[in-house]
Amino acid sequence: MSDLESNELVPTTGTTEPSGDAARIAEMADESARKWVQRLYGGRNERAKALEELRSILLRGLRAAFAGDNVSDDLFEDAVQDSLMKILRNLDSFEGRSRFESWATSIALRTLLSELRHRRYQDIPLASLSDPNRGVSSAQPDRSETSPDVQMMKQQVVAVMHRLIDEHLSEHQRSALRGVLAGIPSDVLANRLHLQRNALYKLLHDARQKLKQGLAQEGYEGADLLSLFE
Amino acid sequence: MSEPWRDLVRLVAQTRDDEGAGCECCHENLAEFAERELQGLSRCETLMRIAAHLQDCPCCQDEYQRLTTALKAVWCPPGS
């Protein structure tokens, strides 16, 4: 809590007035959002009360969102603490397009989700994503389909996908697809590949477009594929 | 058929020509999107792009699903 009360983390000089943000705050449609921002820009005591209230709200939201994920109380508390600091640092970017609590909850949720994803996938070595003999190239469909015809069609599609991936994608795109096939979340994967998440999204989108076009040229159209792989 | 391949083929099949909103744009608008969806309100053009992105990006979809659960708990706590 002491960190949160430090002036270094507070976006204004600590007066009760919202300083240069008065116009922006006044434009916020939601009265409650205006009050939240004013309190967090406000004096020390007012800010501390607002932070304590917000802490309780964020904890409630996170506990609901991660119920069943076996998250410890310490991790919840750490995530909320980190989130409160992020919220204070980014208060200027809150535009009031949602309720303040919703905006703050989205930050807390992303903070905890990112931490959990990194913990879960930290032991997967980067080498496994760039080894051409693993991931995409070695993944095989299972044999559990009851209809031999359907199973054969699926295997044909996957075989075409293998070829298209090998022949038409860059190594960077192949690495990203291996990560996707390994179930690695995009924020973790972006970090591993030294990309911004947006850049990874674009890389994967371009790869998917190439695969879609390649499949279409082989006679496999989107609607048919969705039906086959439903 | 292994789940990852099924998911990949489906993602490829659903790929749109336009790139749509990226993950960062989704982050910036997810609270508003989730709130309006929970209230059954209409989507502006930006939020339409977010909806399309959520179909494209499993990570953002996961965030969205959890956020709606969290917001329900924030706005309608059990026992309230």
C-alpha cells in the first residue's frame, strides 16, 4: 500500500482539483466515473480510500473470473496491487467510455491473466518453437473418427496444410503457427518471438490468409472446412 | 482429429480479407465492449471490429469471457 501512496505514482500533484484534466473529466458521461477519477487525482486521504474501495472491487471481479483456476490468495493480492499501480499510471488514458470499475477490472484481469500465462508456459523452451521436427510438422490427427470417409477427408486437408505451411510460409510464420498449435497464448508467444502482440497478430493473419488461399486453390473452401471440422 | 489442428483449420477457414482490429485496439475497447454486450446495447463501428477480432483471437476471446464473468460479479455480487 505504501507504494500506492507515493507521489511518484500519482499522476497529478495531489490536489483535490483534477488539474489539467478537468475538461476531460467533465466530458465523462457517467457521474460515477467522474467521481472515481476525481478521487484518484485527489488528496492523499481521499485517494487512499478510493484505492481501498477499488482494491475490494478488483478482488471480487478477479476471484469470479478465475474461479476454478486454482489461483492462490497471494497471487490475487499481488495482481490487484500491480493493477492499482497500473491504473494510477494510466488514469490519463481513461476516457469514460465504460464505467470506471469496468475499465479498472479489465486492467486487473489482463494483469493476472498475463502472469498466469507466463508461469504456465515459462518452461516451454523457445527451441521447441523453432525446431522444424516438432510442433506443426509432427502434429498428427488422431484416429478416433468413426466415419472413415470423414477421417480421410480431414487427413487430406491436414496434409495439404502441412505442405502449404512448408512451401508458402516464412520461418517466422511457421514458428508462430507452431506456438499456436502448442496452445501457447499469443501474449506469451509474442514475447518469445520478440514481437509486439499486434505484430504477431498481423504475422498470423497473413499466414492464415496464405493458407486459406492455398486451400481454396486445392478446392477446399471456408464453409466446407468449417462444416468438416465443426 | 487433434484439437489444435481442428482449431487451426477453423481459424484459417474463418480468416477475413481485411486484417480487422488488432489485440491492442481490442485491449483499449474491451471494457466498453463487454459492458455494452452485457447490457444488450448496440455496437458502433469500432466495437463491430472488436467483435470480429474476438472471433479471430483465442487469447482476446479468453480475456473477454473472463471479463464478462468478472463484471457480473462486480455489478451483481452474490447475495446482493
